[in-house]
Amino acid sequence: MGDVTAKLLTDTLPAIEVTWLRYVVFCLVVVPAVFVTRGAKAMHTPRLRLQIIRALAVAGSSVLFILGLGHLQVAEATAINFISPIFITALSIPLLGEKVGIRRWAAAGVGFLGVMLVVQPGGSAFQVAALLPIGAALSWAVAAIATRLMSSERPEATLAWSAVIGLIALTAFVPFHWRTPIAGEIGLAVLMGGFSTVGHWLIILAYRKAAASTIAPFSYVQLLFAGLLGFSVFGTVPGTMTLVGGLVIAASGLYTAHRERIRARARLAAAGIQRP
């Protein structure tokens, strides 16, 4: 819903302004809520540098993705953006010291094939704009690695730091791309920010209740919603290659989540811990 509303706004407003408006609502909702629940120490962090890196990476990902939405169907941009697990896999080796097995690399390769089916490089349907959600995925991967490096941080504090730093960074650039929004656009911006904030918060709650390998497969429902909402709002129908590529990407992600679940069980078993 947040992405569809953002695409509506990119018809009349610059992408960086659309992202800035999203962050304004994000800050107005998240920061007061965090201070109410956590008090004066709400934003205490011993890892400020990582918080800044994560926040800038998330903001960069948002700008690039919304830029892409201005040129691509919502379903196309969403499918391409799911290349981020491949970047996370690659970055986790030098930055986290993780060992990535052949099966995980094979799944990543299949996911990359799915993205290529959607992008169609060298074909007549290829658009340079397809590189924008790829850049967004890479930026998001950096944010994910930073999040793992500070896993001991409270989720609310990380969310608040991302909101504040992202807004400050975007505010520095938005005057160069400003167009005063009308009342209808402000209304859409409030909806966009609200949808995005609720989505972020639900993800945090989900990861508190279950393991990442359990939650991850459900993220691919976003591909279905992107197609349905894109058709309902814009009348666009995803092309055959977008549908096929999306299915291949989802299959790759589901297999990776399955392997992660098996690895988690093996680690628990080796530690002598039985799953409830």
C-alpha cells in the first residue's frame, strides 16, 4: 500500500521529496511513540556509527526504490528488489565472517536468474530504470548487515535512529528538488507514511515472535499484493516474464529459508537444546 501510494505521488512530485514526506510522517509517529514507551533513554545506543550507516542505507534504498517506481510497474520494481538476499549473502562473508555453503549459493543463483527474467537485459523490454530497484536492494543489504552487527540494540531505538537520521539526510537534499504539494498530495503523503510505518512496526513484531527463517517466506506475499494493487489502482498487468521471474525469485527465497531452518535446528541440537 505504501509503495502504490508512493507511485501515485511520483506522477507529480520528485522522488526525493516523496521519500522526505514519507520520513516526516515516519518520524512524527515513531519518535514520540518510542519516547513514551522507553522514556529519556529511548535513543541510547553504544553503536552510533552503525546506527548512522544503517539509517543512511535505509534512506538511500527508499529513494532509489521510489525513483524506480516512477518508471516501472509496482510488481516489476518489487520483484527486482527481492534480489537483496543475494547481496546480503555476498556481503555476509567479508563483513560478518559467515560461511556460505554451495546450496545457499545455488539458491542465490536461482534468485538472480529470476531477477534477470524480470529485468531482461539486452532485450527490447529492458529499461535502465530497472537498475534503480537493484541499487535499492544493494543499499538495503548494507542496512541488513549493519542491523546484524548491532543485534543487541533495542529494535525501537534502531527504528527511531533510522527515522531521525534519514529525515536529516533527506532534508539536506530536498530543497534542490522541491515542489510545494497541494492538499491532495499531502493527504496521499500521510497515507503513504502511515502504511510504511505500520508495515515496519509489524515486521519488528513478527521477528520478535518467530525466527527469521519462519518469517522470511511470508515476505513473498508482497509480490502478490504488488500485482493485485498495481492492477486495481493503475490498471497494469504484470508481463509474463515478470510473473515467471517473480515465481523463480520466491522459490529461491523459500528454499533459502528452509535451509536456514534446518541449520538452526542443527545448531540447537549440537548445543543440546530441544525446540519447544
